[in-house]
Amino acid sequence: MTFTINKETCTNCGLCATDCPAKTIRKEKDAHRIIPEGCIECSHCGMVCPVNAVRVDGEVLPPYPADTGSLEPEELHDHLILSKRSVRNYSNTPLNRDDLKAIIRAGETTATATNSQYCDVLLFEGDEVPAFAADLARILLKVVKIGLNPAGRLLLKAAGLGRYAKKETITGFHQLLSLTLEGKADPLFHGAPAVAVLTYPARQGKRFGRTDCAIAGENMMLSAHARGIGSCMIGFAEAALFSRKSRARIGVPGDRKIGLIFTLGYSDRKYYRYPVRKNWSLRA
Ligand SMILES: Cc1cc2nc3c(=O)[nH]c(=O)nc-3n(C[C@H](O)[C@H](O)[C@H](O)COP(=O)(O)O)c2cc1C
């Protein structure tokens, strides 16, 4: 992408230069100029320009919608953020395609470290979901089998998996995973009609790739929630896909890692009350 400033339109006010995080905009005699080297293509110059003088590959940026009234903080806070639950009971209704596109757009447009935009999504829908769950169950059963005997449970405790090392928990999970192989249970994706797998390149995304995916995923889930679509992060699935071989099996390219996995689907439940949560320690 090439970012340029239209000399005829530019008033040389310098707002673009002061808003540019990469500091690649210089003041010249009649107009400011973008130096391509070092530009991280974040669009801030064009977004902040009061006279719309910035062009991206010759085009202007799409404008924000005309002001339709301000969003009350409570609408965002109480009705969206605080009311978003991890949904584990879904109806069979397939996702509305326009909603799905908008949810993915929410991920695509989320901020990434130095605007790297490394994240990508693999979407599993319909029959692909139980097949994905069965692949994961096969992997997890190998670990769970270790915990079926007392010595194995000690090993799991030593590996920091004490929470899951109770005999009844392990036996129950083993049973459910076995049923998952036959498509008769879904303890991983809870019967969701869709699962999103966010990935990032292992090498370039080493420092912030996972964070980028987590933030994009949260925005996608909030966008879903605003459209009446439930979601749930599935750390178990992520844990099962620790090896490159297992990731390749579900279609993740060899040079990419998983940043976040979450389900999407219409909830079969209605929630009436907010949860209790601990307060964070504030240093006044
Ligand atoms: C990183 C992460 C991983 C999670 N993994 C799972 C999971 O594997 N299975 C599941 O059912 N829920 C999973 N959850 C959902 C949490 O259990 C849930 O967020 C928590 O109990 C609070 O409930 P709420 O999201 O409805 O407020 C995960 C949540 C997070 C943040």
C-alpha cells in the first residue's frame, strides 16, 4: 500500500505528522509528505486529516458514519461487556452470513502490535465441527489415559494439572472424549455450530502474535454478542494442538501458531443476572 498526501488539498496544518506513530511525515514548503520507509500503514494520517488530503493507493479512506448520537457508557458496559457470557448450550440455527462477515471484519480491523496484521482465521462450520472435535479428542485421550491410574495422576499433578487430576474428573472426561470420537458428545465445543481458530506466524509474531489474536478474538466475540450470537473461548482445544503435527492436521500452516480458539452460535440459554467477580487491587 502507498500512502501519499495530495498537495492541492493539504493545508500543511501538521496534524498528520503529530499523529503518526512511526514519525515518517515531514513538513515541506507547501504540504506535508509521507516518507514510505518506516511507514507502518496504520492510516492515522488519513483518519486525522481535517481536509481529507491523504490517499491510499490513490483512494480516500472510508469515512466514519455521520454522527447518529453518542453511545451511552452503560450501553457498552452493562449491555455488552458485562453481559457477555461463555455460552455452552447452542441452538442448531446456522449463523447468519452477514453477521459472520461483520464478526470477521471486527477481527480484521482490530489493532495489532506495530500494525503488523499477522492474524488470520480458520473457520469450522457444520459437519466440520464434530470432525474437528474428534481430532482433538484423539489427541486429548492420550493425555487423559495417563491419569486413569494413580501414578499417572501424580504425574499430572507434578505437571501443574492438579485441577484435572481427580479420579472422577479424569474418568468422566475420558468417557466424554470417547463419545466425542463417535460424534455422541462434545465436551470441547459444546455443540456449537461454528468454531473460529485465530492464528499468527510463529517467527514474526513471537512477541505479540498471541496478544494480537486474543484482542481480535475478544472484539469478534463482542461483535457476535451485539448480534445475539454467543461464544466461548476454548483453551482445551488450544492446549490439545500444542504440536505442529496436530495443528497441520486441522489445516494450520506449518509456520503458524494458534492464538485463540472460540465457538460461535446462537445461545439456547438466557442469562438474567451479572456474575460475582473479585475486585482488582487498586493502588490509590
Ligand atoms: C483463556 C480462556 C480459556 C477458556 N477455555 C475454556 C474451555 O476450554 N472450555 C470452556 O467451556 N470454557 C472456557 N473458558 C471460559 C471460562 O470458563 C469463562 O470465561 C469463565 O468461567 C467466566 O464465565 P463467563 O465468560 O461466562 O463470564 C475459557 C476462558 C478463557 C479466558
